[in-house]
Amino acid sequence: MKTIHYVGLIAILIVLFVTPLLLMPTAEYGGADGAAEEAISDQGYEPWFTPIWEPPSGEIESLLFVLQAAIGALIIGYYVGYEKGKRAKK
């Protein structure tokens, strides 16, 4: 019975991901960051400060972002595992 549920959920996910691509194949699917930056720059806002250090390339910037996310995931995972271990010990 569970297998049928899993297959149904996977089918729904595939439909959700494929439908936009089929309905609008030439659309540009941009992220929220780009849309927000465009909305802000269109209104003439200027930054309050300049960065102390700017990464030399977009790849380095992405690497630092992924590294930050990985460190955060490790900290959260350690905490959840630690708490689960404390409960299991009792």
C-alpha cells in the first residue's frame, strides 16, 4: 500500500516539474534574487555601503555560499543527533 502512495507522490512531483516547461518552453526561469535586484535598481536606490571584500568571480561566490550552507547543515545535524542521542540514552 505504501508503494502505491510513493509512486503517486513521485508522479505528482514529476507533473509539477514538467508542466511549466511544457506550457512555456521559451520562458526564462530566473530566481527571486534577480527579480528583487531588478525591482530595486529600477527605482533608483543606491547601496548604503560598499563591500569590504568582493569575491574575484561568481564561482568563488557560489563556493562560499555552498560552504556556508554546509556548515549550517552540519551544526543543525549535530544538534539534532545530539538531542536524539540524549533521549535514546534515557
